[in-house]
Amino acid sequence: MVSENGGVPNNFGAQVKSALFWRSGSQIVAQIIAWSSTLIVIRLLSPSDYGLFALTQVVLALLTAFAGYGFARSLVQADSVTPKMIRQTLGLLILLNGGMAIVQYIAAPYIAAYYGQPMVADLLRVQTLIFLANPFALVSEVLLSRDLRFRPQAIVNLVAAILGAAAALIMAATGFGVWTLVFAPVIGFWVRAIGLALVVRLKPIPSFDFRGTGDMVTFGMTLLGSHLLIAIQTQSDIFLSGRKFDTHAIGLYSEALFLVQIFINKFIPPLNDVAFPAYSRIQGDVTATRWAFLKSLRLVFLVAAPIFFGLAATAKPLILTLFGSKWGEMAPYVAILGLIMPFLTFQALIGPLNNALGRPDINMKCSLLGVILFPACVLVGLNDQVIAALQSLLKTDGKMIGVVCAWLVSAPLIAWFGASRTRAILHFSYSELLQAVRPGLVPAFLMGAVVYGLGRILPPLPAPVMLGLLVAVGAALYSGLLWLLHRSAVDEILGMVRKKKAAAQ
């Protein structure tokens, strides 16, 4: 039976909603645990600790592109999965991740010498443990995702989050410093890998006979290229600036970027984990796929846009309240970076769509543009004269302000390029795209402008008081503007809530 929502089967929609509930719901709970821990840890550690950690992440992110995520994801697209295919995938991932662990271990002292930070070598050697957990976690995850079985994943993720947060708190409180940021994720990775493997009863018996894996290798290599290009793009800022600035400056910038990207990095992936197999099932129906994509885009921006513009408008009191005065210098970074997050959110949403439609080459082209454009903008932003001009214009002494502004130039152009390529497949117009994001963007932008202006004219107040006042005004203003300008969006959200309550009863 087909429903009225663009040709999507009714039972399939219920299955996707259940998957979204467990995947997103568990992610929210896990992130509440992680953030509570992070807010304590970040007060105990210094920006220099986070700067050292950020330098290691450049190498880890680049090598993780070769971890074989695309090869594992090919199992989702396959019509059927046999035990032999699972063993072959596991074998391939063990070879890839084992090789990356060896490369990182050997390269560690050379990377440390490049940055002039000897401790980076020791941190990188310990982080090789993550690669050893990857094969078992990836295969188990895609097998569960293939069947939209996100409830067991949710339980495992929560356990991993709890144990990782506990480890971080204990280590930070007992003086482990930067090692807290290394060992806590390693513990979380291994707990998750073991838990997922137990859930799917994965037999740790790999096969290194790769005959008949041509389709998997082709699909995986395409995604591998795209992931590598994304890693190069997103890590080029730290790689290029790591030699110019000290770890304190790097730490402030990296944590500002982490803060504004929380929504993209923590909430979009769960949606994409569900979206990829969902899009794969309906990829033959262009009308249904277009409807599902524009619908998801509309709902995501209704939630994401006020968060991004709210971050930009309340950056200073937010940083002082949550992180403390030693992190106050990152407030201008957060204010600027919040403005480009809608573009990065759009990029994150079209990725699984193109993959599911069998067009990962589009993502690769977007990534290739990013590899050329973003580092070029960063290099301009590292010029001393450019930094001085931006510091004077924006009234800040932040050393990384040029790198921050590089995002303002590159992110919109890359997002536009991705939109132009994707629309050629789904045949949606720019007008339809704007209609999808407008209900969230317009009220959120107006809200952010008013809140920012209010923060500038109010008399000096304690940071928590100022933050509470601005958040209250912003929430009320966004709700009111949404009601006045886009009443249909409010009715849509209320309708979804009512349906969920009715289903629960």
C-alpha cells in the first residue's frame, strides 16, 4: 500500500520513524552524558591541552579515511548479504585498519617534528588502538543499519558514552591532562566495537579471499576518495596553522569549531544512518526521494537554524558561562562560525542522499572543490597583514581570526556547488530548495539579529544572567516569528507531536 506522501509505503515510513526514534533518541541521551562530562573536563584542562589534541586529530582524520567505511557501507546497498560477504568485508577492513595503525605509529615522530611538539608522537602512538577496533564496529554497525535495527545500537552507544564519560572525568580530575582526551575516546571505541559485535553475533573470522568483491571495492573506493578529500579539507586549517601558532591559539580555535559543529557532528549522523538505507530502498522513485529529502531538509532547518544563529548571537556569555573565563577569547570565533553552519548542515544532508542514489561521485566532486578552495582561503587567512586587518575590523586580538573567516568564503560556495549537482538528479528547483529551508532560516536570522543587538545595548550583567535573558528572548522571538511567518510549519510540527502521542497511547 502506498501513502499520499510522495509514494513512500506506509509501513516503511513507520519503520523509518522507529529507527529515527531509537537512533536520534539514543544520540541525544548519549550527548547529554558526553556534554555534561565535557563541560567539567574542559574547565579542568587548558586550551593548550586541546591544542595538542587537535594536532593529533589531523593525522587521525586523514588515515581514518582509509579505514574502509565505504566498503562496509556497500553491504547496505547489496540486495542480499551472505556470511562470505561479511567475512570478506571484515578481512578487508582488518587489512586496511591494521595498515593505517602501522603507518600512524611509524609517522608519529615525523609529525611531531613538523609541529615542533615532541609529545604529539606519544599521543599518536596510543591513538592507533582506535584503528584496531574499527573493523568489528563498522561491520556490526552496517549489518544493524541495513535492517534499520537501531534499538540495540542505541543501548550499546549509551553504555559506551557512559564509560567514556566516566573515564574522562576520572582522568581529568586526577591530573592526566591531555591524555584524558586520548584515552577516553579509545575506551569508548572499544566498548562500542565489542558491544555491537556481540549484538550481531559477529564471528571474528575474516576472509582474505576477495574474489567476487568487485562491486564492493568499486563502491568503497569511490566513498574512500570522497572521505579522504573531506578529511584533507576539514583538517587543512589545523595542519597549516599548527606550525605558525602555539597550542593555546590552536586549542581556542579547535574548541570553537567543535562547539558550533556539535549539531552537525552529533545529530546529523544519526539521521544520515537512517536516511542512507531509507533512500536506498526508494531510490527508484524520484518523486518519493525528492519529497523525502525536501521534507527532512525542512524539519532539520527548523531545529538547526535557531541553534546556529543563537550561538552566534550569544557567543560571549555562552562561553563564559559554560567554559569559564580562560576560554573567553574564543567567543568571536564562535560568533562568526555560527553563521556558516547552515551551509555545512546542507552539505552533510546531501551526502547520504547522493550515495544512496548511486552517485557518490557528486560528493567526491564537492570534496575536491573543498580541497582546493578551503586551504587556499586558509593560506590567505594566515597572512599577517590579513590577520591584522581582520583584527582591526572585527575588534578582536584572536590569532586565528583569518582562518575563521576562511570558512565564510568557502562554505557557501561549496554548498551551492553540491546543490547544483544534486538537483540535476532529483529535479528540484532552487525555488523548492529555498522553500524547504526558509521556514527555519528566516525567523532564526531575524531572531539572531535582534538578540545580538539586545546583547550590545544591555548594561553589563553576570554572564549566566545575560545568557539566560538572551536565550529567553530568543526562544520567544523565534516561536513568535515562526507562528507569524510560517504557520504551516508550526502546524506540521504540532501534528507530528500529536501523532507520536497517539501512537504511544
